[in-house]
Amino acid sequence: MAFDFNSLQRANTLAGSCRANIRLQPDHFRVDEQLPFEPSGEGGHAMLLIEKTGSNTDWVAKQLAQFAGVEDVAVGYAGLKDRHAVTTQWFTVKTEGHEEPDWSLFSADDCQIKTLTRHNKKLKRGVLSGNRFLLILTGIDGDSAVWEQSLERIQSEGVPNYFAEQRFGHQFSNLDRAQQWFETGRKPKKRQQKSMILSAARSWLFNQVLSARINQQNWQTGVPGDVMQLAGSSSIFLAEVIDETITERLNTFDIDITGPLWGRGRAANQADSLALENAVLADWQTWQQGLEQAGLKQERRPLRVLPQALSWEFSEDSLSLSFFLPAGSYATAVMRELAEITDVSHWNSPEPQVSHQ
């Protein structure tokens, strides 16, 4: 099966008329992680804010464990970060019961400890507010008025909350593995590989539904039976009808329409919404069954995301962008609604790439 990310619909039809490059140099893609809490300042875990360039999260975690003389499991972090960027993110290292290392001596390729404090528990996956991005696009091409119009549209209307290409591995390798698994029943032995493949598969199905709804022009307006999610919350509710109240709440970003993250259990949506999703995923029943048999449970994800504090500045042939996205959303999904973006880093590593979570 061939997988083509370009087949996914854009909400902004003007994006195809503009072009730019990203990652001409590492600091043109900067990600700063934000946690929903302050370190306690005491406890059995060293808590480190690390700035890294060209290194993935797992590798840094292993370096910290080795330096501290602890097992890999003693190191915690909230989210995986793409290696092809300059990123700051928090790590915890459980040093209780071990001699505390001299953290000033920690040395790893292009990694620096920016802040050292203590915390009373391990930092767990998913426990983060989101990420602030500072991006520099170069080689800007296209009508300046179109660029401004697209930026203003993103600022006011948000963008489709697609899972971006890095979710699916180099040349969609995770999706190819999912197809093989679901067709043959032969699953990977390693837990981490299984998790990555299952995550990629359900993400791809979500993208199919979102793309179809953009094409039908109802991804922001809703249809009867949609499941809505309260902004900034995991709380959801069923909208049996799309009345003026629902429309107003959608327009003010108080709520968002959700799409499916496939798994076991009864679908939360009903009526037209359920019929729509069933029609879109009719050709993916083998994948749906595979995800159910793997034990995943039905979840929902907002169809759109509104970049917070979006600002921009043009200078000659470059564009600087700054914005904040909640955990699980992708800067590349924002850029896709802005222009045709070419990654010129020449870092096309075969390793699976991960989201800014």
C-alpha cells in the first residue's frame, strides 16, 4: 500500500501558491517545552532542563542514566522531541539511594544543562502543557499579500490538527509495518516498536477522517452527532444537533469538534457524524480490527488547533514565526497551511521521527 501525505486536504487553498525552506541551520527550528507545574525544589529526583541540538530524547535519557549510574527506567521525561531541532526539555533522574553525581561534569554531544533543581516524583510521559516554537523560514517565495492573508487566517481560524509526517516514520515505514502486522497477525516483539506502530496506524486513520471533513467543509462547523471537546480540557460531550449555541461556541473556540482515535468500545459519536466516519474508514476495516485486537481503546482528538500567541516578522527573504501549541500538535501542520515547505537540512535520517509532545 502506498501512503501519500500530500493526498490530505489543506484547509487553506492559498498555501500551494507560496514556498519556503525550513531548517537551513539547526536553530531555525527551535522547540521549548512547557510543563503544567513548577518543580517542587526537593525530593529524590534531580530535575534538569536540557538544551540539545541534533539529539533525540531517548539518546539523551540514556546518557543521563549512564552518567548518574542508574537504570534507564530511573530517567523520566514528558515528551519525545524531534532530533532535527534545537530543543529544551525537562528530564528527571531518580538519584535517591545513589551517590549524587556532579552534574556540572555532565557532557554529551551538543547538550547543555540549563537548569538544575529537585522534584519529588518521576516526570511521566504526556505531562506537559505544550511547546513554544520559534521557526525561521528562508527562501520565501510568493505574493506578500497572500502570505499575510494566510498568516491572519491561521491566527483567527486555526489549522487542521493533523498528525504530521514525522509521526509515521521514515518513508512511512511505521505504516508499512502496521499493514504487515494487521494482514499477517505477526506483531513485533519489542514493546516500544509495537506502541510506535499502533500509534502511527490510528493517527493515519484520524488524518483520513479529518481530510474528508475538510473536503466536505464541515470540519469547523460540525454535523449532528459530533462529539465536542471543551477547550483546554479532556472533557467531551455529544452534540445531537448543531444549533446556534454550539455554533457560537465553535466560533469562539470554547469547544472543538473531535475525530476518532480508533480502538475498542462503542463509538462516542452518533447520527450523521458516525455515518461520516464509517464511510471514510470503510476501506480500513482490517486496520480497525487490528487496533481493537491490540487492546487500544476508543479516544477522541480535536480536529483543529489554534496556535496561541502567534506572531511573525518578515525580513528580506525570510520569515520568523513564534507560537505555542498544546501537547500532541505539530508545528509542521501549521506550516502546511502556510506554504509548500521544503526541509533543506539534508538530515534525512532513517530513524523513526516523533512528535513534539
